[in-house]
Amino acid sequence: MLRLESVFIRQDDFSLTMDMSVPAGTRAAVIGPSGAGKSTFLGAIAGFVPVTAGHVIWDGQDMTGQNPSDRPISTLFQDNNLFPHLTAFQNIALGLKPSLRVTATEREQIDQALARVGLSGYGARKPAQLSGGQQSRVALARVLLRAQPLLLLDEPFSALGPALKSEMLTLVSDICAETNATLLMVTHDVGDARAIADKTILVADGHASGPFPTAELLDNPPPALRAYLG
């Protein structure tokens, strides 16, 4: 279980509070008005955003003071976290060995991850030689290989067309099913929330609250969310 205990974040004139429990295996969308703090919410969990007060706890372990690399988390951002000077194979290998000195067994695992996302034979290509959808697949392959229990998505597929985005969300859903990962996904598209997330966390008016049943929240949104959705 992910537990956010009286977490408070202060950044200049911006503040965000959160106090919630997210059961393991939950697939939760994170929605709210622009600038409300959705990325900050994920950043605090991942360790990229310092917590002013409170505790971030996973499976009974306090992660609040841990470096991002020490947390059992994989994060996907809009730019897919790919290094342009590395090949697709090497970008995926980073999920196993930052030194890139992988064993024969690990090489096989990377090749299998590439095949799992439909990119067999693309390992030698660099990101600039891949389409946006293929870059997203490489990032997902790394997530699949790392098999961390917490998966954070910060709108990594927002620039993709509807069909390709749907395909990527299906891959994410499959990965979560295979690994029993807990998913937190920032999105501006309520269709994405309905498609993949059984729960939704609302970030608005300086608070992150929930998780709420997705259908109930979107069918009867509170005023802040109603104004945002229009």
C-alpha cells in the first residue's frame, strides 16, 4: 500500500497537501485543473520534489528521505526519459544496469522486452531514428524490465494520436496486470481515466484527495473539477 501521511509541499507561493492511502495494485488516474499540482504530486512520491512535512510510505517503509533511484518506482514523463546518444537497447538496459555492462542473460531479457512491445530488431536505433510511438514503446520496455511495484505516468502519451495513445494505454494496462504494479497516471483526458483507471485522485485547490471511484467522480464532479471539465 502507498500511504501519504499528512504530506505538505511548499514551493514559493504554491502549496499542496495530501493525506491518503492507495491499495497495492490500484490503477488511479490523477486529474485536476492545469497548474493545480498534479506533476508535483507525482514528483513528491518519486522523490524529485522535496516534501516540506509528512511521510511518503510504501509497503510500510518510509521513503520520504530516500533518493529517487532508491525508491521502488518507475516514472514515465512526456519526453519518455530516453537519452538521445544511447540506442534503444542501451536505454532499456539502464533499467537493469546504469553501467550498461549487462550479462548474456540480461541481454536476452532486454531483447524479450523489446519483442514484448513490438520492437524486435530496433535495439540498435537511437531515439532520433524512432517515431514518437516507438520511443514510447522503448520507455515502456524499460518499465516492463524493471518490474517495479509503483508506476508513475506523467502524461507520456499526450502528444500521440488517439489510436496510438489507446495502444500505449493497453500496453500499460497489460504491464500492470502482469506485474501487479500500482499505477498513478496524470491525464487531462477523462476518456483515458475511464479506460484504464478504476480509481481517480483529484488535485485541486491546494489538496490531493481520494482515491475515488472513477465513474462516480466523473459523473458527479465537485465544483473545481466541474469548472475544469466544462
